[in-house]
Amino acid sequence: MADVALAILAHPDDAEFLCAGTLIRLMREHGWEVHIASMTPGDCGSAELGAEEISRTRRHEGARAAARIGATYHCLEERDLRIFYNEAALEKVTRLIRRVRPRIVFTHRPQDYLLDHEMTSVVVRAACFAAPVPNFLADRQLGPPLERIPHLYYCDAVEGKDLFGRRVEVGFYIDISAVLEDKAAMLMEHASQRDWLLRHHGMDHYVESMRHFCRERGREAGVAAAEAFQQHLGHSYPQDNLLGQLLGALSACASCS
């Protein structure tokens, strides 16, 4: 049975921005099975379409983007701007983790520009801890508990800065130079977001913006393009850097800054 990596992020296209290159390398170089989940279907991601219509569109975009690399897409059906750490959300994420049984889980950093990202981070962190606990919601048939807590990694913050505009701490980098264009092809599947990002964020050419940011992270690491991560190393979580061992963790290149 293949090892499994699971990315659980707030919205469709978050994984393509933040960790898709790493997911591609895990699949291609080590034969891992990959699952990409969004907490919401992106129901607020349009100024023209209603919530149900844009949700249908974005679910399809998420599924097509995942299919490009042979991954599986899941939507946990929370709603934009209403992701909270509560029992219902925690149950959904724990159920998914028990079903796909990942060794590695990716989610948002605890601090980011958007509360949806921060709340997703909290819920996923709690679900990773809950997934091996037999008595957690035992009456709801969440599936067999995991044998242990999976390795948990926080993706980069959007634009690499926290809510005060300060540079976030980077734990390590993963070289994605060889798969940057595959990552871009996944992001291009989210065509509905170009107009939305232009209108709401003042951000055009969102694919090129992703490339630019990955190249900047690459410059910091001394390679052409990179993604940045930080591992959750709190008590009882795995302490070995499995992701770094598999793909070659890079530290900041002092001569490149």
C-alpha cells in the first residue's frame, strides 16, 4: 500500500499556491498517494455568480486540478468566512484523516492574512491529534483510529508574511524547480479566480504571481524555485522531519540574501 499525503487547506486553489510542487514530487519520486481537500467550495469567490453556482464551478476546478497529477480532491463543505474550530468541522476533518490514513498532513500556518486559513490550521492540528484517539466521538463511526499522529507541516503564509506584514519564519524549503510548470498547470485549472482576484485583491496574472513567489523562495534557498514549510513539533507529534528526509530539506542560502 502506498504512503499517503493529505493537504487540507481552506479553499480550492490554496494547495496549488502553497504546496502543490511538493505534492507532485512525493507522487513522482516516491510513489505516494496524494489527496487534496478544501474546507469550503469557495462559495464567496465571485462577485457575479451566486454561492451555489460558484461552488459548483470551484469544486469542478479543484477536482480537475487534482486529476492533473493523479490526486484525489475532497470538499468538506464548510462555508467561506465561516470556518470555525467547532465540533462539526473537527468531526469532518478527523473522519477524512481516518479514511485516507496519511503519514503526512499539510495545512495553513497558524498566522496568515485570512481567518479562514487560521481556523483551518487550528482544526487540522486538532484533528491530527484526535485521529488516533479511539474514544473521540466513538459513537459516530469515524473509522478506525490511526496508529499514530501523522507528521504535520504548515505551508507558507501568502506572500510570506503574517497579518502585521512581517516576514514569517521558515523552517525549511523544498526544491520544486523541476515541477514549477506542473504546479502552474494545476493552478490554471482555477480559471474562475482570475476575475475575482483582480476585483477583490487587485491581483492580476495570479499564476505568474505564484511563479514569482516560488522563485523568490527559491532564491532564498539557493535553487530556481521552492516552497517553504514549518513542521509542528509540539509534544506527542512526530519529531523527525519525514518530508525533509524524502525530498531534501533546504535551509536559507546566506549568500543569496
